[in-house]
Amino acid sequence: MNPRPLPGPARRRWLAQALATGAAAWGLGGAAAQPAAPAAPAAEEPGGGLRGELAAHDPTLWLAADGTQWVFATGEGLARLFSRDGRQWERRPPVFTPTSKPAWWAQHVPAHQGLDVWAPKLFAHRGRLWVMYSISTFGKRTSAIGLASAPLTEGAGAATWRDDGVLLTSSEARSDEGYNAIDPDFHADEDGRVWMAWGSWWQGLQLTELDPDTLRPRGPVTNLARRRGGIEAPTLLRHGGHMWLFMSWGLCCKGVDSTYEMRVGRAASVQGPFVDREGRLLTEGGGTLLLAGGARFKGPGHQDVITTPAGAEMVWHAYDAEAAGQPRLRRALLRWGADGWPAL
């Protein structure tokens, strides 16, 4: 969620305005690209059937043991949406407040202001519910991935979240690293090892192993995917004997002019190499189209995928042409074709 070509202040203003309704409710301020697929008719666009408070950007989904469901999303203080059935959504108070935001935000990202928190990822691990999130400024690579947690018994609705510090940083001053430390994803593999993927623009999508006790990086950094142009928001899923990497290409955060689209590749191992349906390496610009913008919902992307009793479910945001291009929550089950590749 950090496109370089768009000037930072303009992008900040647009996103703040688009999400202002939800924030105001809680008293908070504000290789060459492959051709895009043709727009699908509105009636055929996947991800509908949701109602209520749907303003969300960069969503992550959590299904609680009691049947309730939560979405965390980019926003002032880290936005929270709640649902009893997964269809009707209502807004809840954000995770962070002016008095609870960690002091390290300003230390690692001096230009960061206010309570702007991006691109969360919810996951359970060893009796706690964790959220990874991003602190950054638009168009810059000085960024940090943070971690907070609450007892699993309290869940996503917890009133107080423990600050678990910073996991990873990037800086304009460290040109050798080449990545942008935002858009984290957590993956626990079948062998018990745990991993974090991240990345936005610059040198693309990265992966490192985490210590299962501390959730701190402990291994080398592996490049998973890169291309000329926008690439960000990695999401990992193991299914059908393969590791799948979902990602977003193009520009977000420009309303109906957003060019975001979701792409996918697969590998035998979480460390890759990932290839698309045609066998092209994702590190060389490959990526099979999963979903592009339709007649009404433009720029779909920044997806999250979780395994549910019904199958692999994906949430994402798209920009609603019938609501002045504001970001809206979308959700659908992944379908798996005869060739083993996913579709929506």
C-alpha cells in the first residue's frame, strides 16, 4: 500500500477522506505490465452480498470461536468491523488511541503523524490473537512492521492490546536492503515453522522465517516476487499440495482510477520459486490474473485469505463507482478449477 508515483500528500488526503465516515464515528481525525482483463458486468462481479458498514481498505479477516467475525483494516488507530453472521457489518472502536499508540512509531518512522495505521494481518499463535501492522508514509520506504496482541479468550474485540514492539524496519538510508517494510502476512506451515511475507513496490515481495517463541525474524530474506511497476500485499496459502502466493499489482488509493488487480502464483515450498500458470517465475514478472476491476467495483486488491469450514475464503477491498470511488469490503470463497488453479 505504498505506490511511489503518487505524491504522498495527495494520496493521504484521498484515503483519509474515503475512510472518514468510519473514523469520525469514534472521534478520530483524519517486466512490462501484462494487459488488464476486460471489466466484468456488475452482476457478475464476485464478493457481494455484504451489508452495513463496509468502508474498509486492506482488510484482514478473523473468525472467532463463538461464531462472530471481525475485519481489521487500514485506518486511524487501525479500523475494526464486527459481524455476527459474516454478512451484516458494524464498526467498532479502533485498536489504538492517542494515549495507547506505541512510542516506537515516531522513533522508526519520524515523518509518521497521528494514528495512521496500515495493512493489518490477524492470526492466532500460542494462546494469543496477534495483529501485524504497518507504519509508514506514502511513497517512502522508511517504514516499520509492528506487532500487538491480546489474549485469545478476549479475541479481536479486546479493549486493550499489548504492544509487542517492532518486527522489521526499512529505511531510505539503507539502500542495500531494497525492500519496503509494510504489508505483512503471517504463515504457519505444516511442519510447524512460521514465516512472515511482506513488501510493496521497490524490490517486491519478501519472506523471512520467524522464531516461533518470539515471532522475531531469524532467517535470511528471500525474494518471492518482483516486477516493473506496482506489486505489494503478499498473502500465503497452502492448498492442494502447493503453496500459493496471492498479490496485488498496480496502483491503489486512486478511487475509480485505481489499477489494482489480484494475481497469483504457486510453488512446492513457502520459499519458492513461485511460478504462474504459464510457468513464468514471479521473480521475473510472472503472475496469473485472479481478479481485475469490473463495471462497478474498480481496483480490487490487498487481499487476505483464511481457511474456514467452507473452504479458503478471501476478503479484499475494491473502489465503488456508485459511491464516489470509496473503498468497500468484498468477500468470496475461492473456487479451484480442474487444473488446480483458483478463481473467484
